[in-house]
Amino acid sequence: MMVLLAREYMEKMGIKDTQYIIARHHDQKHPHIHIVYNRIDNNGRTISDRNDRVRNVEVCKEMKEKYGLYFGKGKDRVRTHRLKGVDKIRYEIYHAVKDVLARTCTWSQFVDELAGHGIQITFKYKGKSNVVQGLSFSKDGLIFKASEIDRSFSYSKLDKQFGEGSAIGKDQDRDNRIVDVPGIDRQDLWQHGPDTSVVEGLASAVSGLFSPFPEDKDEESRNFACRKKKKKKKGMSL
């Protein structure tokens, strides 16, 4: 049965007229196989791997429905120490994001904590506006869309968790976090970079950034409430 499934998979993936090996592997409790194939077919032509990840997902879903199979669940059960390359980095980001989410309450905290793990966040904007459409995570030179790490890490879901419209999600420019300063157009900063007048404006305003405004106390109260809420949820989980 496994050989028949493997052959059908190869056919649907367009991997034809070439040498390949189907090997059963017994290192896990669940039965599974590995397929190794020659990308140079019997006529000397290269078998395309274009969009192979997308096609693989589509083929697997189709065969899952056809034969009543199921997808394994739970990224937390993946043996990450056995992964290499891109997959290793992807799972490192997954576990770091999950860990940081459990103890942060705002976008700024979330971004700063991930930076401590060597992970950067890039927000995708709608055109030249400051409307965020999505985000991506990067580490060690590799960039992943949020959905490639986990669907629960999409911008909309994270923004809802932190409180829609909060902090960095709406107020980060394309490269750096920008402080709102009266008289300075952030859009102009995005397009042209800071000129002398902008730098002077920031210098005159920055002295007030470290003053204990009432808003800071409100933020502290919100953070405390958020941490308390998360601890409560953690205590209730089974």
C-alpha cells in the first residue's frame, strides 16, 4: 500500500521517467517512507522543482481525502535536534515566538524579546501607507512569512492578542521604529529619510521621551493586568 501511495504521489508531483528509491524507515512508531529521486530524468532533462512546496501540500491534501489519511499534529512534538538547515531555523523561530508570546503583552515587548533570540520582525505595509498587512520573521539570513512558521502567528491574530491598533504594529516605519513628533511627517521619513530639520525636531523632542508621563503609568498597569491574565490562563491549563 505504501509503495502504491508513493508511486501515485510521484505521478501527481510530475516526477516521471526517472530513477528513484522508496525506502521504509523504522525509527518512528508510525509507519512512514522516504523517497529519493534523480532530478535528471532518463532523457537527460532536469525535472523542475518550481513551487514544489506548494504542489506538495496540494497533492498531500488530495491523497489524504482520497484514502482517508491524516496529517500529524503538533509542532511541539517535532524532534528539532534532528533538523538541519531551513527546517531547523523555522522551528527555532516557532518555539521562540511561542515562548515570547506567553510572557509579553505588547508589540514593543514582543519585538524586543524576539530580538534577544536573534529574530527580527519585518512588517508588510499596504502601498506607501502605514497600514500593516502582514509580517515576516527572519533569523540567520533566512526570512519566513508568518504563515510559514505557524498560521496562529499571522499579523491579524497577534494584533488581536496584543490589543488591536497597539504599539509597533501601527507605528513602525519600514526600517526603524519612529517616535511620533509634532510637526514631523512620518510618511516623509519613510520616503526621503531624515533631513537636518527632522533631526533637529527629534533632538528637541527626545528629552521628553524619558519623562514619567501618566501614559507610562497606564502602560505599566496594562502590562501588569496582561501578565496577571496570562498567569491565570497558565494555571488553568491542563
